[in-house]
Amino acid sequence: MTTLTRQDLNFGQVVADILCEFLEVAIHLILYVREVYPSGIFQKRKKYNVPVQMSCHPELNQYIHDTLHCVKPLIEKNDAEKVVVVIMDKEHHPVERFVFEISQPPLLSISSDTLLSHVEQLLRAVILKISVCDALLENNPPGCTFTVLVHTREAATRNMEKVQVIKDFPWIVADEQEVHMQEPRLIPLKTMTSDIVKMQLYVEERAQKAS
Amino acid sequence: MSRDGRRKRDRDDNGWASRGGYMAAKVSKLDEQFKMDAPREKQKDGACSSIFTGVAIYVNGYTERLGGSVTAVYGLCARGPYNRRVQLLDPSADELRRLMMLHGGQFHMYYSRSKTTHIIATNLPNSKIQELRDQKVVRPEWITDSIKAGHLLSYLQYQLYAKQKGLSFPSVCVRQGQEAAGPSHGQTQPSHSLPVPSLNNLIPGLNNPAPSLGKPLSSHHTPTSSHSHVHIDNLLDQPNQYNPLAGDLNPQPSHSLPLPSHLNPQSRHFSPGHCFLSPYSSNHLYSDPGHIPHHPPSQGQPKPGCIRPLAPADTHSQTPGPVPAHPSHEHSKPGHAQPQSSLSFSNHLQHSYRDLDFRLNGSLLTYDKTRTAQINWVQEGGGEDPCPVRPTRGATDPPLTNGHAHPVNGALKPLDLSPNPTRPTDTPLNPDRKSTGGSGSLHPASPLSNSPLKSDPPKLLNSPPRNPTPPPVSHHRHHEQLTNEQRLKPPPPTYQEATAALASRPLILPPPKPRQSDSPPEKPLPLDNPNRSPSPVRLNGSHHNAFTPNPAPLETNNLSAIPSNPAPPDSDHQSALAKTGGIISEFYSHSRLHHISTWRSEFSEYVNTLQSRRRSTGGATFPGRDRLKRQRREGSSAAPGPQSCILHVDMDCFFVSVGIRHRPDLKGKPVAVTSNRGPGRVAQRPGVDRQLELQYYQRKYSHAGVSERKDGDLEEMTSAESHVSHGNGVDLDTTCLSMAEIASCSYEARQAGVRNGMFFGQAKQLCPSLQSVPYDFQAYKEVALAMYETLASYTHNIEALSCDEALVDCSALLAELGATPEELASAIRTDVRERTGCTASVGMGSNILLARMATRKAKPDGQYLLRSEEVDDFIRDHTVTSLPGVGRSMGAKLASLGVRSCGDLQQVSLQQLQKEFGPRTGQTLFRFCRGLDDRPVRSEKERKSVSAEMNYNIRFTQVDEAESFLTNLSMEVQKRLQGAGLRGRRLTLKVMVRKVGAPVEPSKYGGHGICDNLARSVTLAQSTDSGQLIASEVIKLFHAMRLEVQDLRGVGLQVQLLDGAHSAPHDPSGPKTRSIRDMLLAQRPPAIHNHTDSLADAPVADSTTNQGKSSSATVPPPFSTLRPPSPADPIPGTSKEELLPSTRTPNHVRTRLNLSIEVPSPSQVDRSVLDALPAELREQVERSWTHRETERSHNGSHHRPSSPHPSSLLSSPSSPPPPAALPVGTLVLQIPNQPGQPGSTGIILELPDFSQVDPEVFAALPRELQEELRSAYGRRETAQAQGIIMAEQRNPLLQLKQVGASRVKRRYKKKNANSSPTKKGPSPLKRPHPPGNSPAKALQHPLRPRDLSNGLKLENGPSTSSLKQDVPETLSKFTPRPEPTLAGACDFTDIRTLLREWVTTISEPMEEDILQVVKYCTDLVEDKDLEKLDLVIKYMKRLMQQSVESVWSMAFDFILDNVQVVVQQTYGSTLKIT
């Protein structure tokens, strides 16, 4: 039986791989569920043994992919505290923020035997929760866009600037406008706790979306 | 599958488990039948009543009808004949059924935990007692007597066992036969009115030939007969015994006060046992006779365990000088009269037991001064033991010695303790046992005779010791009785056996054959314990002879020293065993592997000291070297200057040659050292599938070379493959041969094909003339030491390889002497032979490898110098497996590469080797096969790891057992770490888990069978040697592995990344605890006098220490007004930090009840299941939780005093003393300080609820005791009243245990949360609350200030001390990932249940409860579990807003407001509540 510990070199990578894969699925699904893009560009796929929607728009896909590619090193180093999918109205004021709050549990040692299936179960639950979150949320105004924010811990940003994973795809400090939301209301969606990662997803929703 | 599976399961758990539909249907059908039959029966008989209304009995185990099945299950009990005899006298099951019909009761054909109210039995095997410990097990006379009396009698008097809790040994109802067999019964001693067990009675109808045994049974039909209950308790559960009201500790209210039956003064029956037991009786009387604990394998006399709380402590503290010696150290005394018992019981509970026992024996001596010869074994208890440590220990902390703290002072402790003979109390003790018959006995006696007088004089009136001159005959008789007992209790080779129930013993262990005087004591002896005295057991041994009707050869006779036990198993006891904490120490004191491995480090240490001594003195004398030098000068020959020469000195078949060195008759004969001395055949045990194991191993080793192993699937193994020779070389026809392994065999035996490690049974087949020699660890050690001394007389460049082999780097020596290696070698060999009488072989080579290889050629009794020019030829023909480090698996792997000899290996390229075996191993192989080895002889070795492992006899049934086992193992590791002065950072937990499909019971008794090996490790933030810390981490790991505890077969703990503890020598915050004893000694505050004036003061004082933790179910306020106002204590919650040391008295040190082992922790219990339990049971479970809470807080208290200067605790902010706590209902008996005995410890007893005290029982107590109790209750009531002020109108929320558990968890969680950088800001809790009902109240909440201080501390950087402070509390019940809990509940369904109860049952919520909920919600936020928070809030909203009371709506608003504030602060937004 293999035993991984956090000290193992690839541990962070494993976690980051799993999470980024998941985030990709989740972002696609959020975009579909929140109707940021027309449903026509989405296709039904199967992931984690549940149906999900995935965009087939190559540029969108590339953007999401690149974004996550840049997120990955942060997650690897446990520098990413939150990954936020912000849905903004036409004025670029956020109306909804899907916050994936990531932390790594204190347990230092894990084993690989039951791990993956267990994590998959948990991720599946999160995905399912996303796909029904429209029941909990107000409808968004038309013409929304989205962006992805990463809340990093401490001085991770500085390092990030030094090490650009993808050329021409730099991280920038988010505008206050993009981050700040008026009268946010918090809707917890799902919390998952596994051996390798602890993540909770909640939505912050602007009280008055229409304005 | 299901059918068979179920049936199997049913059989496995002895039919007591819940059953499926079929059984349910059958049971209900039987019930109906019973109901239908009842009226008919009544008509027939006429005389009917309804006295048994509400009583449902189940008859167990003594009738033909049910007994048949029972004996089938408990085949080992062999109670058949006895049962039948009983049956003649007692009403049969059918009769009982009829009686129950007639008198309105119910008769259950099948036992049902919920419905059956009483179990009728006359005797039960241990396993059942275990299962029934919560039940009322009553003798049938209860029914007949009740019918006679015309009303339902209290069953208490008829209880089969006075206290059934935690039995590991069957308690057996003593049949007191007035006219029972033997002349011994003829003599009566009127004063021996106490129920005392005699061995005859203990094992009725078995070895005892007395045909009249049946007769006394009739006495039970008379209600006046004293139903003495010999309570053979599990020793590990014995903390209870320290309670004079042990029943109180027993969560089982029905047994709470079993006193009356024992106090019954009119018992007129005397069993032979009474004669010699008489001296104890006094103690029984004034302590709790209800629990006459029994220590089966030791002496068979009942130990008045209950005496302990009063007497030992009393005696110690009141009599400064002559305190009896510490018997626990008798484990290490070779001359001990009962080697078997002393060996088998090394755990401390048993120590204390023994202690007690012997002290009592000592007292006996006063009455028998003139007859010392007859009772020589007693003397040795009282007088022989020269080790004086015990008194102090006993005086300072009797509970500790019995408590969970034991692991620290484990069985190996004698090593630590015995060299410490300077105690004020030891002077009167004459170490010479022979001469102490009179004088020595006086001392032990005095305390005893004093103490009863002082503490409870009236009881002495009944006490037999008053009887000044017992008839001499009786003493003789009594002596015979003793021996008789010893015969009946043959020395068990293992603790396991020792704990094996009486029930099984008779079958397993035939009486020992007369002990031969040549059989040496089989104990590991510390080197510093030189005075060995001939074992008096031999004296008794002759009696054995006389009394042994069946002198069958006894395999257990020889050895208790090793765990390999050929005796048949009793799996029920194994579990009981595994749960016992001391088993680890026990195991280590018996495991030969352990001994041998310890010796290696010991000898390394020895060499180290030699080195350092030389360094310090600047030189050393080498007598051997000088001698050799002289010889050299005489015969001066030109010496070749050898460049480098290593000597490998290895004793020839060490164990054997040591074993027979005084037995010339065995020289030259095939001899094997093994634990088995029988004919080599043992009965096949059920559940053993040897075939399968054989196949497995064969397959495994035959496939070992294949890189892709196929051993994963046991099902694959269909047929036995062609026989492959392997370690044990077991043949298929050895199925019932002894599985005792041969540790070593002589060369003669080897010629016959016997190999080390072979099972004895098989070896015997190969070599019928094979003689077996028992282990003799002491002799091994002596010889080994002699060998090392010899070597050290030449040089100090020695590397200890094991106890019997060493490497000597003699390059410099030879250069100095100008001698040849051969000369040196022969000189050494001669010396060794002269000094030890054993031969050694010496191999010489230019490096270690060659020297070792040369030794092979040199053996036996020779020497061989492997010259460098011969190396190539020499090594080429060796098989690869002869290279060091090439074992079976690597050999097989090499074989698969076509490499068999070193010559072959030389052909393999380095690259290929490195590819196959990894860079380092490959390189090593590459070099080794060429005879290259550059390892230096390292006389000073650095340890890389410290570990403790046990893979024998691990049979857990519950997670708790595993946890406590891990805790104990951690303590063992701690001991070793501290012994080596090391601390480690990396912990590895290794477990062996029964392979899926492998037989549940391996063919080797107690062995691990076919297992999967798993390992996990964790790296700590800081290196530690704290067992507690290790335990908590390990338990975490253990939980993370999610194993079936039942399948665990081996557990090992390893600590790596070591650094010397010296690096932080006087770190006050560091876990420097050496032992509990040290802590106690260090931590004795002078202010203890405050507590000594009256015992009644103590509970109050104690309860001040921490209410936060100690609130029990009965006293729920989160903090209590009990605490005396102290200026340093402005905020209740912070009292923990600010308590003065004076309030932390050693009184808190208390036994940890083994209760905790049996009941799973609250978090592990399905609440619905709990709710479904009968109220009584539930109460019990919950009570035990409460116990555990207390224990946990006591755990904390054990740690605090580790700092040498208590005052420094105050000054150092990082180590606030964790509070010790006692439940309020605690009675502390304080004994005034004695000058010679500073820091006497009180005994702390818990009282049951007063409502649970049977008034009759109470009335039956002696007046003094009554008053004592009354005052204690009075005190408690006031305490409670004060508590109630705080929490009047309790509600379920707070009543459901809560506090301790939730708090601990929460604190732990806090720690985690706070250490995460995200939570830098102050906790929202610490901010002023928004307008709520009472912000001020919120501030008072006990949790907050502590959290605050905790948080601050941690943010400053977690130090070991803060870790340490947290960990011990979470230790005993550890949740892998602590979650926020609400009153102990963390599962959402539980929370919901709680909340629903709260809202629906209470009209007006208490503020505190609301705050609890707020706190919980806040925790959830911090735990980042918003989802749950959302659910909780929504659920509350539904509940509270629907409530008719508007208060609830307000309460919800308040909660919501608070939560929103927290959420706002944490997330910048508020929850959307829809």
C-alpha cells in the first residue's frame, strides 16, 4: 500500500490536479447554470459519474483552461485560499460570486487506497449542488460576463509575478469594483472534507440584482 | 451465504448477539407458548402467585437443556460433570420455567438484552461474564427462595457475581461446604466469618477430587447461607477496588452496593480456604467485601482489593518506617516463590495487587511468626523483597499505580526502580529473605494492624486476625491449601493464559509436575539485582506432588518467559486480554525477541559507557591485553603488521550452551531452547486453518522471486504446491504439533535437521531425542555480560551486535601487541570459555563482512582468519543469502535473476543491481559479493529509531481497546525514548491486519497469522518523547486508516528523526516527564496541608480546580460557584491559567478507570441505538462517559507537573497548568501527612447518586461508614445546590452530557482554526455582542476567555507545551478530525434531535443554551462548514418560528444576529435566510 504524505513532492500536485480538474468542470457548469452564455454552446458530458454541461466554445474553453493552469501552481503550494467565479452584470459589477474556499486539512498523512473514490464522491456532490443552485439564487440580469479571481495567501502574488506559467496570461490584481459587492448575501452550497482537501462552496449574491 | 454467515456469526459471538428474523420469530413463538402454557400450569398446580410479575428470566448454562448447547459453545469450560451435579440440586430449567409460569414471571428460552431482566445461572465461563457484566446474573435459589418467602426477594443477595463489570476472570460463587470434602473442613475458626473463596470452590468439580462438593450446594437454598462472592475481577479493571464503595464506580446501579451479602456476619461455613485467608478478613470487612478480587494465576487467595483505598494508603502514611516492600518488583526477583505469577503479571495493576497481597501476607506473618517455615511463600511476600521503592510510591499515589498511568511504570519498570534503593522506608527491611521470617514480617504487619484500628475500629471486632492463635493444624492445612492452589493454578506461560478464565484453565493446564530444581527462574533480571535466592516454590513443589492426582507433564511448567504459548486458546479471553493495558508491558517482559533486542542496545550502551569512562579517566586498564602482552613477550615471534583486522566474536548456539552449561548431562545431545516441554503435541484449536496458512506461506515463498506477487488472493490457493523449504519447514502432517518455536538448538540437533525457528513439534519428529531447555534470560544476560567484559578487557573498540556477538576492531591492538590475530582470537576464546563456560567462535577478516563470513567457517568453537588473498575464493562459493542484509526476499529476487552464489553475483553489473535493488542496496551488494565492506566498527552507535511493536496476541474487539492499546504502546515508546534520552519527530504506525480470507485464528496460538502489513507515518512539528503526544498522533493515524479492529493482529510504533533530548535540557515547557512518580514527587506542593484536615473538605477543594471539565451529568453548570473566590481568579473560565499551584494537589492523580475501554466514546455511538437501549443501560453508558471526561481531565493533570518547578509554571505564559478536575460527587479521603511520607495521597472515590443507594444496604453499613457517606452526600448536595443556582431548570441540551467532550473538541478545533493564517483577526466572539439578551452574560461564558488565551498563545507560535496541554485531554477519545459540536453532538441528525428536544421541551430558552448554540454556529463558521451552518440555522428557524412561544422567535433572532455578525466578519457578507 502506498502512503503519501504531505512531504512527498508530488502531493501538492496531486491535490492541484484533482482540484483544477474539478474547478474546470465546475466553472463550465456554473456558466451554464447561471446562463452567462447561451445554453447552445454547452454539451452534456459525464464527469464524476454525473452529467455535467461543458462549453464547446473553443475560446471560452481556452480561457478557462489557461486560467486554471495558472491557478494550479498556487493550489500546489497551498497558496490559493479562494477561487472565485464572479458573475458580473453589464457594468461589471459583480452580481454573484461562486466562492470555492480551499484549505488543506491538518492531517499530514494519507493513503491512496480509498482516497480517490472518496474524493470523487465528494466532488460529485459539489457538482450536483451547483447544478441545482439556481433554485437558491435569484435570476441574473441579462448580459452578464464572468471572471475568475483567486484570493491568495500572503505574498503569493509576488511570486506569481515572477513565475508566469503561461506567457501573455498574467494575473492582475483585481479591481476593487470586481471584488466588492453591495449587500452581499451568502448562500452556502456545499462543504466537502476529504483527506487531502477541505473545500466549501458558497455563493455570494447581490441583494438587488436588477439594478 | 447469508445463512451460513449468520449462523457462523451467531456461533462466534456465542449466540448472544442480535439475531435475524428467524430467531425473532422463534422467540416470539416461544413467548406465546409460554403464555398459553402458563394458565394451564397454574391450574395444574394450584399454588400460584404473581410474585415474579415483571421478571423475565433466562436460564443460562446449567441445565441439561440449555447447558447442552452451552457446553457445545464453551467446550473448554468442561463444566459438564459439575453442571450435572448442580442440576441435581438446583431446579432445572424446566422446573424454573414451571415456577415462573406459576408465579407470574416470564421465562425466556433465548436471551434478550432488552427483555430479560434476570439471568439464572450457577456458574458462567468468563466470556459470558464479560458479556453479561451489565446484567443481573442470579442464582436459581433466588427463585426458589422468593417463592418460599412468598414475595420477590432482592436479587442482590443471590447475585452470582458481586460485581460483573469488567470481569476478565470468572467470579465463581463460592460454595461453602460445612461438611465438604477433606479434613480441612473439619476445623472451624469461628471468627472467619467472611466469605472467602477457596480454591476448591473456585474450580469446583475439576481438579478437586472432593466428591462432596455437590453437597454444599444445598446450602444455597437456605436464604441464610452467606452467599459469598468471590469476585475474580479483571485486574485491569481493578481501579474500582480502591473504592470502598466500588459499586459506586460501577455504572450499574443495581450492583452499587453489594455489601450486605458479604457483611452478613452469620455465615457459618468454612471452606478450607478460610484458614489461610483469615488475615484478610478484617480488611474485607471494613472495605468492600463485595469485591474480593481474585488474581487467579498468582496464588489463588483472594485479594481483598477493597482494602486498598483505606489500608495501603493508610499504612503507608501512618507508619513512616516499616512499610512493606514493594512487591511489584518481585517480578524481577528470581527467587520469587511464584515465578509464574510474578512473571505473568507485570502490569501495574497487578503490581498493586500483588503489593496488596503481599503486604497482607506480611501481616499474616505476625500471627504466624513461629511457623515461618510453613508459610515460606508468604514470607517472601512480606519480607523477602528488599526493594523499597514501593512504599513511597504506594504512599504517594496508590491510585496511580493502578491507573492508566501505568504504561509509564510498566513491567520494565523494575529496571528503573530497583536500582534506587535509597528510601527512607527501606531500612527495616532485611534484604535477606531467609532471615526475615520473623523480623521482616513484623514491619509489614504493623501498618495493617494499625490501620484498621485507626480508620475503622469496630470492624476489627469481626476480624479474624484478632484471633491470636489459630490452631497449628489449620496453618498446616492452610499451607496445603496454598500448595493445592498452586497446583490448581499452574504457572501460565503467558499473561494470556494467566488471564484465561478459570473455566478454561482446568482443561488446558494439567497440574504441573513437580518442579525440578534445575529449572531456573525464567525471568528477565536487571543486571543490578544480584541477590538471587533459591525459589521457595520448590518447597511447595513437593506439595504439588502430593496433591497432584494427575501429574501429567505440563508444558506450561517451564516457561512464562515467552509468549509463544502452545496451550489451546480461548478467544474470548484474548479479547479481554488485548484490552488490558498492561499487556504491552507484559508482552515486553516476556517476549524473548524483546529481551534480545533490548540487550543489544544495552550492550551497546555498555560499550558506550566503557568508552566514555575511558575518556573521562584518560585511560583504561586492559587486563586481558596485558596478559596477552606478557605472553607475547615470552614467546616472542615476529609479528606481521596486519593493516586492519576485525574480529567477529560469536557465541556458539548461545541459548543452548547457556542453558546447558550447568547441565553436563545434556552436553553433546541434541538440545533445543524452546518454551515447549511437552511431548510436542497440542490439541488442535478450533478456528484454525493450518492448511491454509501453510499453503499461503509455501506459495508466498515459492513466488517470492516473482516480482509481481500473487499472494494477494488467498482464494487462489487451491492446492499445496510442491513443497518449498522455508523457515519453519512445516509439514502438513504436523497439524497438531506444538507450535512453540525453537529459539536455538545445539549443533547435534542441527545435524538431525532441526533448525532455529522451527516449531518444536516438528523438530521433535525430526529428532526424537531432542531435549528442550527452557529460556533462562537471566543466565543469558550474565553470560553475555561476561563475554562483553572479556572483550572489554582487551579493547574498547567493540560494537555490540547482539547479546551473543560482537565485533572487535583490533587493528590498533594487534599493532600494539605485535600479535597475530589468531593469537588474540584464541586468547579471547579461552577467556570467554573460562569465564562463561560457553564456547565462542571467532572470525577474523579485514573488514566486518569478512569477519562475519569467517565466523561461519569457524563455527562451532573455532576460529578462522580470512586472509585477504583468500577472500575471492572464499566468498565465491557462498550463497548470496549468507551475505548480511540479504534475506529471504532479496535472495529470492536474486534467484530469479539467476544469482545464487556470490560468484554469480559478481557477474552482475552494478547498474543492474542498482536498477533492481535501488542505488544503495545495489551498491552494497556489489561490494559485498566482492568481499568489500567499508563499514567501520562503531562502538558508539547512534540510534536511528525507537520503536515498540507487538504482534502477538492482539485481538481487539472494540476501537477503544485499540486506542488504549496504542496509548499504552506509546507509553512504552516514551519509556524507551526517555531511556535512550532521545526525542523523535517522525512517528510511524505499523499495523498487521488479518488478510482477507485468512483464518481468524492462526495456527500459532496468539500469533498473527497471515497478515497485510500497513504503515503510516506522520511528522510532528517538534520532536517529542511524550507518550501522550505520541499516542494522540498515533490514534489519529490509526483512525485515518479505518481498519477493522477485530482484524488487527499486530501493532507497532516507531519514532524516527531522533535527536537527543539533551538539546533542550531544562525547558520547563517541554514534556520532560520521566515517570508519573517523578511528577508526583516534583509536584508536591506544600499547601497540601490545606487539604488534610478533613476528608470532607477535599471534594470542595478539588472541584475548584476546573469546573469546566468536571461537570458531570449531575452537575451541569458550565462553571460552578464551588470555586472559592480567589483574587487570582476573576473570570471563572480563566481559572485554569491562574490557579495557584497549591490548589493543584496530587490528589487528582487518580486511577483511570478501565471503564473507558469498554464503552465507545460518545461520538462513536449511534445516538438512536443509545436511545433504544433500556434506560438503565443508557444511563450506564452515559455515566461511563462522564467518567471518561473526568479521566481525561485527569490526564491533563498528570502532565502538568512535569515541570520541575511548579512555580515556573506560573511565570511561563506558554504553559498554563491544565486543570485537574474531579466530579463534584467525589469523595476524597485524606490522610494526614507523615514526616517520612511527604505527600500522601488521598483516595478519591466517586459516589453514586444518593437515590441509587439502597437504603437497606446503607443501613447495613457500619455506623461510621454511614456517617462518612452521609457527610459526603451532604457536601455534594450543597455543591449541587450551588450549581443549580447557575443552571436552574436544566434542559436536555445541557443535560445530555456535553461540556467536557464538546469543550475538548472545540478547543482542539480552535487550535487548528487559529493556526491557520486566514483567521488572524480576533475571533468575532471576542467582540462585544450586538444587543442581545445579555451581553454581559456572554462574556461570562466560560469558554471564551479560555479560547482567547488559547488563541493568543497559539498565534504566538505553537509550542510544545501548548500542544501538550491540548493533546492529553483529547487523548482517550480522539476524533480524527475534530468537528464543532453542540453539546457533544456533531452529526447533523444529532444536532437536529438536540435542537428539537430543546425547543419542544422547554418553554423558555436559557441564555446559556442560546449562547451554546451561537457558539456552535460560530464554530461552524470557523470550521468553514457553512453548509451545515445553513442547515442548522434553517432548521432552527423552522423550529423556533413555529413555536408558540414568541420567546423562541426572539431566541432565533438573537442567534441569527450573532451568527450573521460572525459570518459578516468572516466572509464579508451575511447569510441569506430564506
